[in-house]
Amino acid sequence: MVQNNESFTVRHSGVYRNLPTYPSAKGRTAIVPGATGISGWNTIRSLLDSPNRWTKIYAISRSPPKKELMDLLSTEQQARVQHLSMDFSGKPQDIAKSLSVIQEVDTFVFFYAYLQPKTEAHEAVWSNADKLQDVNSKLFSCFLEALEIAKVTPKRILLQTGGKNYGVHFGRVPQPCVESDPQPRHLIPNFYYAQEDSLKEYCKRHPQTSWNIIRPFGVIGSALNAQMSGLYLLCVFAAVQAHKKEPLYFPGDWATWQGSIPLSTARLNGYLSEWAVLHDGCENQAYNSVDSNSMTFERIFKELARWYGNDKGVVGPAADPAKFETEELKGGKDSPLGYGPPLTGSYSYKTLDWAQQQCNKDAWREIMDASGGAITSNPFEADVVKENFGFLDWFFVIAVTASMNKARRQGWTGFVDTLEAAFESAQEMVGMGLLPPVAVDAACPLV
């Protein structure tokens, strides 16, 4: 561990600024289950930024990272990554066989593996809480058991959960969300709680291992899988509207148009996770992880229109109240807050309905055809459209803020302008075959 959390120099890495440095931390090994997802891969990139600190990274997933992901790394960085193929839905004994190749002693686990069960036709996104809990709690407990069988004992296990820890997806919560807020375990099943309990029980059995829990909110970053990638879907929406020569119509109301939204850039989240596992005083602690600058959909939509050269611009919330429908979440004793009226969000249309309109499907197909094969991803396909755009619709309903005071008080200094990071990620997704090229050279930072 880095002994002194009060005095260290900082560095910049591209658009990521004021990152803590750890000169004494060298020769560490990272074990990253869920390595190819939006959080796992971007954390790997953050760790690889320091060649002497993280000399070996075991990237764990069912399939090896695809070329599009590996191309984001330098040759030197690629040499430090070793893929281990594992199926966490299998038996712990089988997982342990794959883990047995890990012989390093100075190991740290960054756990991001996640499975999203398919929802039924009548179910909304995230409504299948029991299925989510069953699948993902077993997934994590099997991994912990496999560590014991393989006799791999990490110094630290970092588990990423998220804003749903606070119940933001089903009702009114205390604002801003603070790490010490009580978990609303009595209100709804949540696999985060089962995973957290398993982690703490493991650390009790293995006192040489400590834990961290990181809670990002709306994760922003490049990823090959569109599922749960709000940035990718917003860029698809912006590209289609520009292709049709129509403005970007905001689906929400004035509260969500100008209200502050907590976004978590995946790379910065990786840097914060590194900080948490390396510093004494951060062990056995949970931390929120959000970008420190305030952000609104008003700013995001105007920037998206600029990126895609849409001279029709942006149309904010609909002026006619009759055009809005209301989504009502829990209030009173059925909400995490425990009192107050139900939390409501209003929308003039849903992006899922927009994505199911034939004209928008056709527009994306035209964009794909015009790319000459460069764009290979189609988020409008019938088997994925609900999981994609149904997820995006939640961005326009949930109203929440999150505190970063705890990490700041303990010495975290990292910063990124969310719009700059989002633009960089959009550019990367162009290279991955997910998006058409943007029409501008850079983002407009909030300065």
C-alpha cells in the first residue's frame, strides 16, 4: 500500500487531469473479471497507463478481447495483458482450474463481471430484480469460492456495484446519495447487496484480504456492447436525426432537461478504483464515483447536435403539457427516502418507441450502407432494441445527485471534463465500427 495519502504529486494523461501518482507502488498484478465490458476494459486501460506499477493484468472473460479493443492499446500495453477464459455460470472447481495459472503474490482483483437476463415482452428494463439477483449473486460467489480452491489470495478485492445501491431506479432517495446512506434492502431485491455480503464474508475468512466497493452512476465510455451504454445510444440517436435532417428532440421535461445528472466516465472510474486499492486508509470502504463537473442534458444535446453537424439544432422539452406522459416511481414508506410523494418523470415520447419506428431503422441502415462496411453494429435489431433503448429511457426519468465528498476528503484528486471524455469515447467507437464519423475535431469543454 501507499502509506501517505496526504502528500503526492499529480499527473495528466490526455483529457484526464490531476491524477494521483504512486512512485512506491511497483510490480503489481491485476485480476479483472468482466474484462471486455465498458467498465472492465476501461479500468484495464487506466491501469496500463502505468507500466511499472501494473506489470501484469489478467483479463478474464468468456472470449478474448476483440481486435477493436486491443487496438486501443500500445504494443507495450498489449504485452502486459493475458486473457483467461472463464464462464462464471459454471462450477467453482472449473473456474479455479483457470485461476491456477496465477502465481503472482501482489494481486488485486477488480470485479466487473455481470449478466443481464433477458426480460419478457411485458417486463420493463430492470424489472426482473429476482432474476438479476439470482444470476449475479451466484456469479460472484462462485468466483470467490474459486479463488479459495485455487489458493489465490488477493491483497484487495474491488467490487463495482452502482447507483442502484441507493434505490434510485425505483423511488425517491435522499439527495445527494452518500455512501453512508442506509441500503433499502427491505424494499426490493438487489444483487448488489448479496454480492457485498459475500465479499465481506470472504474477507472475514481471509483477513489478509481487504475490500472496496465502487459505485458509479451513468457510465460513459467506449464499449463494443451497446447494452447499458447510454453514450453510444445517444450518439446513434444524434446521428440518425442528423441523417434525416431533423433536430434532436428532447423526450423529457424541464426538470430532466436542466437538472444535474451524475455521470461516471469509465476511464476516470478506473483511475479512482486504482487510487482506492493502493492507499492505506481506503481499505474496507465504499466510494461513489462520478465526474466532478455538473452536467445537464441541455448541454449534452447541444453538443451532440454539433458533433454530428446537425444544423437543425436541438428542440428542448415540449411546450404543450398535454403531450407528456408520466412515469411514477415509489414514494412514501415504499421509497428509500421513506416519506414524500412518489417520484415522477415526464416524457413526450420514449426513445424505445422512436427506435421501433421504421423510418429510424431505415435511416440507420442507410448510414451503415454509406459507411461501406465500416459500421457493423445495428442497435435497432429486434433481439436487442428493447435492452438498448429501454435502458436509455431511464436516463430521462431518474432524478438523482451523488456526493463525491468521501473520496475527496481522503485525497482523491482526479478530474475529467465529461464532454471531452465523451467525445474521445465517441471517436473510439467510430474505430470500433459502432458509429459514423463526427463532423468536428474536438469537444467544447465546460470552461
